[in-house]
Amino acid sequence: MMPTNNIDFHNAECSACHKKHVDIRTEIVAPSPDRPNAIRKKIIFRYKDNLDCDVDEIEKLALVKKRFQNLDEK
């Protein structure tokens, strides 16, 4: 069974920064090493500063955002 997450599509933050998103896209991302033939889709929320970023760049920025968020929580 797939896990279900409740997503607030109206108030979600950008995937790459803490600002409110202005664009939502479903993107196809690289397959995972454990399932190389599977197609993975991801919902990407973008703020206007990140509209031109590709999925790889958004994912890198999201990791940075998460690391700083974890530091702030500690």
C-alpha cells in the first residue's frame, strides 16, 4: 500500500525555498537505484524565482532547505 500524504495545494511552500508557491507541476524524475525501470513522478511547487529551475536543481535546493530547517529545529 502506498503512503498517502495530505498536501495543502493552496498554501504550500516552494519546494526549493520558504516562500509561497506560484506554480505547481508534476515532473518525471530519475528512477531510483532500487527500481531502475520504474517511472517516478513528483509534485514540484515553485516560487517565481525558481520557475526556470529544472527538477535536478529544485531537488538540490530542496535538500539545502531541509538541512537548514533541521538546523533551525535543533
